[in-house]
Amino acid sequence: MFARWFGLRKNLGTRYNPFYFLAALGNGGMAVAFFIWLNFLIPHPKTPIVTFDSIAAFMAKASLVSQGLTLVAMAMIIFFAVRHLRSLVWNIREFGHYRKTSAFITLNETNASVGLMARPLTFAMTVNVLFVVGAIFVPGLWNIVEYLFPFSLTAFIAIGIFAIRTFLSFFGRAVATGFFDCTRNNHLGQLQSVMAFVMVGVGAAAPAAMSSVKLTVAVSIFTSIFFLSAAVLLAFIVVALGFRGMLEHGLAVEAAPSLWVLIPVLTLFGIAIIRINHGLHSAFEAHTEPYQNFIFTSIILGLQIFIGVFGYSVMNRVNYLRTYLWGEGRSPGSYALICPAVALFVFGMFFIHNGLVQNGLIEKYSLVHYASILPFAIVQVIGIVAMFRLDAKLIRPDTSANKAGEPAHDEVQTTSTDIATA
């Protein structure tokens, strides 16, 4: 029973897929999402983000209900952070075995090599998760935070260099030799490169929003803009190529979740811009009016909702969710469904608080305030349910094992089409 609920499959070999890193990414995203609950609902007038000290001050005066909900959110941060780190270690170990197989050589010779970008993408999320855990659970951490920002920037720069090297190893070779197969690019899976660069960009922008040292803010803004600019350039290229392939050949069904990848890309981009604006305000006195936050967050959220509706319409036509999420279909690329749920919730909270509350359109802690959060909270819950569903099918040991050999349902689909999808 313990292995069924807490164990992970081992030694997948050629059955491993780099998109399994998205399982770790989703768990990390959920940990950050529960941090967002605390960050927007617990007062922290002395610090840019909620910290252990502000939570302790709040808990001393809060009602029993508020205290209970706060403890639940903190427990969920720990729960998903542990799941993230556990899945990360599992992926690193399995990828080490996988790269010694012939399947890895084949991967590098196809469009599917974009799946390798899941590694820097997930590593960048790890830095975010560790920062969140430190802020929430380490007393007095904010007193030394200025000394930590150079280390976090260094970490994101290192991950960004890794992302660039990984990207150039396949895309640069594709441009030089023409091995890229446009006929099999009938999806938006190549957006994973864009998401990796934006993840580095938003992480690098964090010191800009929180530091009081002008040099730190400047380095943070430059680093963030560098990776955001690269992401925007790539986004135009891969979206155009992807839609051209889909309009000519139809959507690759197992790649359907890629239609929603723009949702987390927009969330990360939006948060990065908000952080950069905050740094410009605090360090360079370039002020942003509250109504501009309303307009900006409305544009991002509006695009996300449209992309969500469009993607759902297409996936419904090809029965993707019924087959690969709720049905018996198995594809590691299905983990790409988790990030849009996390991203829509997170940016929904930014829209409500930066766009609506700051402009006096709704009153904080009012019934309307909580009612506006509810739809986004439902999306988060759906994401959690989907994550556990996918874990049960894809990475947990199968209880229907044949004693003489492999588990009866352990053969997760990892065809060449599947590898090129998420």
C-alpha cells in the first residue's frame, strides 16, 4: 500500500521521457500557488512579500478560522515542495539512465529534442520553491535577504546559461542543417523553450521587486529583460511554425496540451513585468499608476481566458481529456496540463489584487472579494486532482503487476509522436 501511494517507478530506461520533469514542475508550481494565497491575504506592510514574521504577527490576532486556513496553506506549501524535490531527484536519476540508451540518441535527432528544455525549466522552479519555503518558514530571513539576492541571481543566470546551451544544441543545429521536420511540428510543443526562458526571466526579476539596493535592482532588471526578450522572439517563431503545421496537417492529438502552454508563459511574463515595474518605481522613481496595472493585468488575463477556451474546444474535438486525463490513455506529455491550472490561478490573484483591489473596484476581504477568487480557486483544485490522476497512471508503481515480470500497465506510451508533444 505504501509503495502504491508514495513509491515511484524505477529504471524506466528507454521508457523514460524528459517530459516527466513536468511532474516536478507542476508540484513546484502548486507550492508557489499556496504561497500566493498567503501573500495576497495576509498583511505584510513592512516587506514586499509575506514572511514568517508577518505570518506570526497575523496569527497572534487572527480568528481561529483564519489561523486554521493559514496553517492549511503552509502545510500545502511543504507538501508540494517535498513532492517537487522528490520528483526532481527521481527525474535526475532516471534521466541519467535514459541518456545512456539509444532512445536518447534518437531524441536528439528529432523535433522532440525540445523536451530537454524541461530540465532548465524545472531547475528554475526549484529555486523559486526554495525561496518560498525560506520566506515562509525561516524566522528573520528577511533581515539578511539582501545578501541572498546575489546568490539567487547567480543561480538563475547559471540556469539561464544551461537553458541557452540546451536550446542551441538542437535549434541551432536545426537552423544550420535543416533537420527540423515542419510536417511533424503540428503542435505548440516548441513553446517549452519559450517557457524555460520566461521562467528564468521571472526568477531573475524577483530581486528587482524586493531589493532596496539600486545595483541589485539594475542587474536584476537587465538579466530579466535579456531572457524575456529572447522568449518573445522565440515565441513569434514557434507559434507561427506550430499553427502552420496544425493548419496543414491537423493537431497531433498527444500534443494537445501544448495549446495551453501560452497560459503559463503569459503568467510568468506578466509577473516579470510587474516585478520590473516595481524595481523601476523603488530604485529609479519611474512610477506606475494603479489604472495601468488594471489595464495590463486585464490584457494578460483576457488572453489567457481566450487561449483556455480555444484550447479546450480543440482538445474536446479530439477527445484528449477524456482519453489521456480521465481515460486509460497514457502520455508523459499530459503533465503539461498542470501548469496552465497553476498559472491561471496565480495570475488571477494578481488581477484581483493589483488590478481590482488597488483601484478600489472591490473591497479587500469583502464577500465580493472572496467570490472573485472562487473561480480561480476551483481551477487550482482541478489542477491538483489532475496531478494526482496523472501520477496514478504514469509514475506510481502499478499494483496489477505480474509476479513473473513487468507490471501489467507499466508500459507508458513513449512513441516518437508522444515524445514530441508536450
